[in-house]
Amino acid sequence: MTGPTALIADDEPLLREALARQLAAAWPALRIVAEARNGREAIARFEALRPAVCFLDVHMPGLSGIEAAQRIGRRAHVVFVTAYDHYAVEAFRHGVLDYLVKPVEPERLADTVARLRERLGAAEPVRDTEALLQRLAAELQRAAAPAAAPLRWIRAQSGATVRLIAVDDVDYLRADTKYTRVAWRGESGRPDEALISVPLKELLAQLDPQQFAQVHRAVVVNLRAVSHVTRGDNDTARLHLKGRPDVLPVSRSHLHRFRQM
């Protein structure tokens, strides 16, 4: 059987399967000859089978997708697959690297497939991206470095009254014009809200990422407060909270966090 070959590397089996299905629809001639669970497996499978295209998840245990791409070098066309990471996407956008954002959108995949088919059809050499890969690898290392202790209290002022809100009591944070709306519960468990002047982006950087997740460009939620998620149209969803009537939007860029729910 002839036709271009590919490798898919992602530490989440369901995401590997989903991408393989999407590629089968978008590029029927492409043969997925190998899958890998981490960067080291990806390199080993590549060396054994030498696929023409490698779809590499950026964040994988052991070696990252960036490090695996450095080992593969110019021997294959590489497409990075990433959850929405602002620094990474900005770096890809201003460079010469191909990337897909989870969950992978059919339109974006179709564009990527068109570029790959054109390069392979013209026998175009793989671009030299070593300098950009080095910068991205350095960014990943900085991101993985131990961070400062997560924020424990949020200071909310109303007139002459200052309230200290325990971060653990916060259900969600929502951008509100120039302010951030803090939805929390006090000792009685009764829902309450406060407006603070700290931007949502600044607060997110100080929160524990194991407990708080961005689910929309304007919403960050305490995962412990989540009751359930209902799917909507166009790969969006609505997030429901425990003991609170508020319903929060989940954008398609962040829906992958709740695939298992």
C-alpha cells in the first residue's frame, strides 16, 4: 500500500484515537503507522518506521513533544498538538511551525493537511526550525520550574470595608469589564459575590493549577465546585456548580478538560 505515513504521539489514548479518526476523514490516503504514549516512544517508533509526518503532543511525560521534534530533526514534517497555552501558541503563530490546538477543529486540521500535502507532493524539504525549537524547549523548562506558593486569600474592598476571602471558598472568577467578579461562599455556605480590581489573568497566574482551571476566556473555575458539564452545540458546553444556580460557559478551546465527565 502506498501513500504518506504518519505517527501520532499523545499520552492520552482517547485523544490519539480522536486525532486518528479526524485524519482518516480529512486525509484518507494518510496511513497512521505508529502511535506513542510519550516522547521516548515517539522517537523509537520514528526510528523504526520513519513516517513522513509526526503529530506530537507538546506536553508528554519523559521527553516533551518539543524535545522529541529536536531528536527527529529534519527527517519528518512535524505538527505539534497542544492544549491552549498562550505562550506556545504565540510562539507557533510567529514562527514556521505547524500546530493544532486541542480540541482539534476540522477547519484548522484541513488547513494543516493541505499544507502538508503540498509539501509532500512537491518533495519540499523539511524546514530548519532548530532555533525556534530551542526557544520553545527553554519556555517549557521555565514553565515547569517550581512556582511561588499559590494564592491563599483574595482581598475584596467595598467602601471602607475590607474582606479577606479564602481562595478555597471561591467557586469561580469571572472577568467583568475592568474588574473580576469573585463568586464565593462564606462559613454559612451561602453564595456571595464581590468585585475586585485585579485582572482575571493576573489572578489566574497566582492560583493552584491543580485546583483552578480556565474554562473560558472570561471564566476560571474551582474544579472542586463543579457538579457536572452538559454539552452544547459547536463543541461548547455549560458547567454546573454544586449548590449554586450559576451556569458557566465552557469554550471549545477548554472543553478537553472535561472529556471524561
